[in-house]
Amino acid sequence: MKHRKSKRKVPDSKSVSETEVVKPIPEPDLSGLDDTQKSICELLKSGNMLADEIAAKLGMDISDVLAQLTELELYGTVKSYPGKMFGL
């Protein structure tokens, strides 16, 4: 059985020196937020967090935290992920 050579062209891969530089994500503008919203954003700077964790760390009721997170999400400051996980 003979093997046929493929005539497909393999795309050139970029060398290390040609790769694009990834720019850091800019910090969100917190100037228009109230103190509670700023506190939530400060917590989320360390990484994604469950709404329950945010409530526990800030000593707040979960319903109040979820209301604040919804507002922050509408402002485009916070992103929600499945399972009540939030991040910047």
C-alpha cells in the first residue's frame, strides 16, 4: 500500500519574536460608585468571587450584595458568570 503525500499547505506559525504583546486589562473607573460598590470592586480586584463570599467578607446581606452586583453589571463594571460568580 502506497502512502499519498498530502498537498495541503501548513500555515506558518509565528515565532516568539512575532507574537503580539498582551496589554494588561485597565482598572475599572470607580469614581461614580458609592462606597459599597467600591468595596465590592476592591474585593473583586483579587479575582472572581462568589456572591456569598462577597457578602460574608463585607458583612452584608446576600440580597443587598446581589442588588449592588446587578447595578455594577448594568454599569459594565462587573461581569457575572454561572453559579453566582462575579468578576471585573
